[in-house]
Amino acid sequence: MLVVRRLGTALPSVAGVIVVTFLLTRALPGDPAVYFAGIAATQEAVEQIRHQMGFDRSLPAQFLDYLGQLAHGDLGTSLTTGQPVLSELLTRLPASAELGLTALCLSVAIAVPLGVAAATRPGSLVDHACRIITTAGVSLPTFFTGLLLVYLFYYLAGWAPAPLGRLDVFSTAPPRWSGFYLIDSLVAHDLDAFRASLAQLILPVATLAIFSLAPLARITRAAMLAALGSEFVRTARASGLPRRRIVFVYAFRNAVLPVITTLGIVCSFLIGGSVLVEKVFAWPGIGSYAVEAMIASDYASVQGFVLMMALLYVLLNLCIDIVYGLVDPRVRLEA
């Protein structure tokens, strides 16, 4: 019941995204017909290309055609590559998903223990380190962090490989099974491809992880401080319960709900932040695909990218609501 209600409330948002995206893409600077006709093309040639693309029709007519395509699961054809937008997005999605999920797992593995340790030892070196890391993570833009890591670890130290995508020029991609190179290389027992893909992942994952762990660590610390100062924790201490049980069973269990909420927000930030990171590291994901489409005024590709991001965001919120219900039964009762 909760899932159905959440999907019902998300449908108007998706409809709004479709309308706004359609109008904004038409407001992009530049003319796709001029782009594809070339600088030396005559006005008649430009008008002919514009007619073939359907851009000489009224906006309502173009929008109705677009809705008809969406009803049949067709996101249109890319003007730059000539390929269906849906197939190109699905081909590039595993690259972005591998980057984002790896960064999210790393940030959670660092931020949550760091926030708990800082809350249980206020004023200590761990607490000060948590504050410095969270301030730096929030303050530094992702593209600046990525360029800084490339400069330090690739240009100066020479420890990292060249930021040229998912594999270096000397490696071969493993046979496609899931689209995740780390998983596909293990399935194919190709350790060379696994090491190469892992080496290429380190810097972009670190860039996104620094960006995402800051709010997670800060909220974890604040929620744990509030839980540790509550009456039921003081009662548990007075009862003589072990400190570890008080921290992880009583305090952390009650502090985890705001952490889950922040986790959903961080995931949405990762979706947007990965666009710049993919361009910095030449990562062949949907973010770099969207940037290239915007430069070429490729309406269909931009609309398909935004629509896919909206659907992923709706799915993400649905997953957060389900996890909420599993952690706190009161959410299920209210629903």
C-alpha cells in the first residue's frame, strides 16, 4: 500500500519534469539545424534540415509528438549519433552506476563510523577531524576536487593512471555481463582488467566520496549527540548496561532515521555531481553524454537524460520510504 501511494504522488512530479524539460530544451541557445547544416550552408539548406527535424512546427504539435513517442517507450533519436536515445542511455548507465554506487558505499563506510566516533568522543581529535572533513567536503566543488586529485596523484606523484575513462589504453574491456567492469572482470576471471578498472575508479570515486561523506558524517554526529543525551540513554547507563550496547543498540538505532533521510539527499546530489566528475575524468557515463548533447543542442538526448534522472530519483525516494518502514514500524502504521 505504501509503495502504491508513493508512486501515485510521484506521477505529477514526473509529468512536470516532462513539460519543463521539453520547454527548457527549446530555450537552449543555438539552432540544431544550423549545427548539422554547417557554417557554409545556405538558408534554404538550413530550413530544409529544420523541416526534416520537425522544428518548424508549433510547440504544441512538437510536444504532442513527444508524448506519443513516450507512450511507446521511445525517447527519440540522437541528432549527433543517429542512434536511439534509450539504447545509448542504457549502454552508458552501468558506467555511471558503477561510479556512483562505489562512491556511495565508500562514503557510507567512512562517514557513519566517523560520525559515531565523533559523537561518542566530543572535543577529541576524532571530533575535530570530523569537523574539518565535513567542512572541506561541503566547501569544495566536485570538479575542483577532481582536478586537484588528478594534479596531485597523476601529474605530480604519478601514482594514479591517466584520467581517460574506465580503462587505460593497454587494457581490454571484459565481456559484458552486468556492465560493471569490476564485476564483469571477476566473472570472466580477468584479473588484469579488474586491476585496471579499479585503478581508474580510485580518483573519481574519491572525488564523489569526499563530496558525499560530508553531510552524512555531520548528520550522523548530530543525531548521535541528540540520542546520547536523551532520557532513555541516561536510563540505560544508570541500569549498568555495557557502553557498546548503549551506543549501537539504543542510541544508533534511534539516530539512524535522519541518516537514512540524508542518504537519500546525498544520492540525489551524487546524480547531479557525477556529471562534472565524468567530464573531468573522461568517464563514458550518462553525465558526459548529457553535457555533449547540450553543447550540440541535441533536444532528444537532453530530454531523455533528464527524464531518466527523474525516474531514478523517484525510484530512489521509493527505496528510502521502504527502508524507513523496515527500520521504523511506525511509518508503516501511519501509511
